[in-house]
Amino acid sequence: MRLSADLTRAGSVGWSALAGVMVAAGTMACGSSMEQPPTTVGIADSADQIAYGVTHYLTVDGLRRARLEADTAYFYQSPQTADMIGVRVTFYSLQGEETSTLTSEEGTYYWRTGNMEARGNVIGVTPDGRRLETSILNYTGNDNRINGSEPFVYTALNRRIEGGSFTSDPDFRDLVATQPRGTVGRVDVERQ
């Protein structure tokens, strides 16, 4: 596992200097002493820590529920979040068996709650070939559920479902669709 961290506030000196220049330029641009210069300048928060090749296990009541991996993670202390690029999440059953793997271009992990959001080309696949594709997917750690508020496509053997949104368990055995188009609106897959 490759893990590298920058513990300094990345770029904070550069952003502070840029903010000072922007405020000074705004003051000089005001032609009259009656005009007030802007009092605040919105600068994006910089990460408190940056890590590469990250692996993190999510547990609920001492049981491993998921393994989260990211190519790059930007950790923010105050909101207790991590923005990630190149995301891969592997979900596990209560018996420790892999139930599905999800990949996305980016995502956010909320370490206070254990919840996650995956964004951009989100694809979930189970070991037996069921597949879910969407643009945004949310995972709630406490109840071990996933949901998506954007259109999705679900495929399995001879089934194809498209819909406006969905809720499901991470192994897509109990998928409930809104505005379903396709074979069925609810998928209850028999456990083998």
C-alpha cells in the first residue's frame, strides 16, 4: 500500500497572497471613495491532508461492511470529509463474503457517519454478473443501503431495468425502482 500525506495546508500561503492581491485590486478599481471595496473574497478551502493509494475499511458494530480505495484522497478536518478521485468500493456480507464492487470517477466519504457518495460513471458489479450503472450513488452505512436519485440501468441475465431513481442493498438483490422501464420495477433475486 502506497500512502503519502502532506500535513501542511496545501497552498494556503499562495491562496492568502492571491486573496490579498484580489482585495487590493478591488480597492484600486473603485473610482470613488464613496464606493466600498468587497469585504470578503471566496477562496476554496484547501485540504488539510492529501493521501495517495488510500485503503480504508468501513465497519458497523465491529463487522467489516466495505473496503474503500482511492487513487487520491483530500481530507478536510473541519467538515470531517474526504474527497476522492479514482474510487473503488468492495461491499461484504455479514459472513465476510464479497457481494459487489463499485467504481466511480470521484466521491466523498463522510467519516463521521460512514456514509459515501460516488459520482461520475458509477458502476456496480456483483460476482455473479449483475450490474448497476448510474451517475450518482449514495451509501448509508448504518442501514447498509445504496440509493440513487439519478437515472440508472440495471442488468442481470435476462433482465434489464431503467428508471428515474432507485434504492437497494449493495448486492442488488432488493432493488426498488421509481419510474421503471424494462422487465420489472422491483427485483427480488433468489438467494442461491
